[in-house]
Amino acid sequence: MPKLDLSRLPWRTGSGYPGKLAAAGDGRSVQPLGDPGGLTQYGVNIVRLEPGAMSSLRHYHMEQDEFVMVTEGTCTLIDDQGAHEMLPGDCASFPAGDENGHHLVNRSDKPAAFLVVGTRTPAETAFYSDLDMMVKIAEGQFNFTRKDGSPLTADQTGENT
Amino acid sequence: MPKLDLSRLPWRTGSGYPGKLAAAGDGRSVQPLGDPGGLTQYGVNIVRLEPGAMSSLRHYHMEQDEFVMVTEGTCTLIDDQGAHEMLPGDCASFPAGDENGHHLVNRSDKPAAFLVVGTRTPAETAFYSDLDMMVKIAEGQFNFTRKDGSPLTADQTGENT
């Protein structure tokens, strides 16, 4: 039925980032809502951030519109213009191709959460603002490289540290 | 900037339904969030319902995924299975082509509101569950007819009553 029982929908944790960059996913959990509801044209997730956690490494998408609404606690949006506090009901939008890299971090001492919507596209490229890294996504596979397409080094992914 | 200042974004009222059916929009106001944020791949709106108001006539979409999250008050989701109370944080999804017609009504004595997301598609057809009416939407134009494509009568649109 259309109404979702969020108390029964599973959460997932962890991160697909390479090497020690995967630690960027620590304290973050994701509850998919769109897939269990049968949606295919965009994804909808609740993302929950423990104190100190972040939504992702700061990035921007080339193909997919992204929208967030804070639903619990206080999130801080970090983008090229600085830090912007966001409370429940506050919203932000990130059009595809806008090179203003962004992520949400929980700088508070309580859990925080937000709803996020992202278009489903056959392929996607995202660039990371604070690293020489990009990801190309196709058919569910994530290929992380430097921005020129060459392989990431162990130094970059923290595996030498 | 990506963070939206909802206090400055305009609201719109009224309904595009034909004839006296337009009264279905009474007590409903809509604040677009996706367009002012530069999103083009899906629409995002806040819909506010005064007591007694409804989101729309009960309908389903053939081309566009729809997702809602209640953000304020109590909404009642009406679909083919009956009435389902929805509180802030409760979500529902309506995949394109699922013929379970739905709308949200405010049966409480306080204002209610919800966030709604809908895919942008070049064209759309929606069917109304409780009326012999459909709408075809293309290039911003809404063409309401009977489900067989013939013109609505004045009886159907309430103009003879």
C-alpha cells in the first residue's frame, strides 16, 4: 500500500568510498524509502547522522538533481559559500551540473536526519570538491578515479597512512 | 545559494479544475521549492491544507512517480483501500502507472502540510478515480476530458447545479 511503515523499513550503514576514505561514512545510516515504495524515477532516502558524522564527502552531481529537507536535529550545509545551519523543515536544492560542492554534517551533540531526493539516471558522474577524485556510476558500479581519470594512489585513499 | 529561504518563497492558491470542480482547491495553498531552487528533473512543493481542504481530486498518474511526506498536522490519505491517517514524518509513494487513486485530505481542525515530489516528464496523463474525468498535460497545457476523450458535460463539471 502507498503509505510506508518506516518502523519496518531497513537501514543500511557503511560507505563505498575507496580505502580509508570509507571512514567518511562512519556514524551515517540510510533508510531507503523510494525503492520499497516502488519508485523508479528518483531515489528517496532518510539519512541519519550521529554527532560528528557527514552525509558524504563534499561533491556535486553532473546528471542528477538533488533535494534535501532536514527532518530532525540540526545539520550544517557546507558548500563553496561556507557553512549554513539547517533546522527541521529547512530545504536545499542542488541542480545537476551546478559545481557548488556540498554535504551536510552534524556538528551538534544530538542525532540529526534529513530526507534526500535524487534523480535516477542511466549513468552519473560526481566530482569531489576537496579531493582530486571523481566517481563514474553506471549499472550500479562505482568507479572512483582522479579527476583526470587516472587511478587513485594509496596516498590519496589514505592506505599509506 | 542552495539553501532555500522558505519565508521568502511565494505561495499560490486556486485550482485549474474545470467549472465548479475548481472548488476542490479551496483551502489549499502550494509553495514551489524545486523551481526556485533550479531543479528541472522533478518538482518539489509544500502543500498546505486548511481544515476540510484536499490536496487534489483523487487521481493517479501514468507517467510520473509521486512521493509525499507529511510535515505538519494530520493528513488523511484516501486510496482504494480506505483512509490512512498520516502524521509528521509519515511518507507514502505512488509509482507511475499504479491505478490506486489517492489524495490527502485534512479532516482535522488545524492546518496540515506535506512535502510532495513529482517527476517532470514531457507529457502526462492522470485519471480521476471518483469521476469520469482524465487530464492530459503537455507543454504546460491541461486538457480535461471524460476518460474516453470526449468533452466533459456541464453536468459533470457542476455548471448546471
